[in-house]
Amino acid sequence: MLSAISRRLCLQTLAVVAVLCIGGQPQAAGAAERVRIDTGGLGAGTIMVRTSERRLYLVVGPGTAIGYDVGVGRADRQWTGTASITGKYLRPNWAPPLAVLKDRPDLPEMIPSGAPNNPMGEAAMTLSGGEYAIHGTNRPGSIGGFVSYGCIRMHNADILDLYERVAVGTPVTVMR
């Protein structure tokens, strides 16, 4: 007879095996979810970032969006306004922007793709009008905080999901 702990371990193991056998993946913390939200009249396909909530929403219809947890700019680095996606990159290299180099002159001019100290994660989408991007991270514990120099930081699984849903030219609105 199995103890309660043994039964629970068996069930957890079976759940993992079932996920692997059907080719799925367990949901990551912060996984995308469809939500009802005031989209402020933004059209379907628009990315809306609410920095005070530390959430990014991809509007899919009137009052409906796909929501993601994000890390946003620190209080002295936040910005608001509109932009658009100007480029999409998988496993990008990272060249620290001037604002970062000013604070961290010890950083190299470029950190290659896949390097453990590359903060861009699995994908990045650059934004018009500045040195900002929506990107993955090598520090998943920072998601949900005011942590960046103005970029929007996402779990790697989430940036890959969003990356597949949007195109170059997608409008982005950042608000408090």
C-alpha cells in the first residue's frame, strides 16, 4: 500500500511523463493568459504595456487581451508613449546602450548570443524611437519588478510566445 506522499510523487511523475509524451510543456510561471481588460480603444494586434501593473497585454479584440507578467523600467528610467516593433531577433547578441555603459563602463561592447551574462534572453523585439526593446531575460526572478533601463523584460517562454504572435510594425503603447 502506497503512502500519501508516495502516491503524490507517482502522480507528479505520471503528469511529467504525460506532458513529455504528448509533446507539450508545463506552463512557466508568468505564462500568458487571456484576460478581460479595458483596452482603451486600442485595436487588435496592439501591444499595451502598463508599467504600474508590470503587465504587457496583446490586444486580441474589444475588451480582450493576452496578458503577460513583465519587468519594467526603474522609476528613473521609465518612459511612456507609443512606438512600434522595428526588428525581431532570436537569441540576439547584446550591445549595452550608452546609458548602461555610463553606469557600467566595465561591460564589454558586445555580449554574444547565449552567453550567461547576456540579458536579452531567447528573443528580442526592438522598438522605434530609442534604445529600447521587449526581450527575454537571463534573470527570471526580476519579472514583476521595476528593474530595467526602460526595456520591457519577459520570461523567455513568454517572449517566444509573443514573438510568434506579432510582426515588425506592430504598434506598442506604454502607459503608467
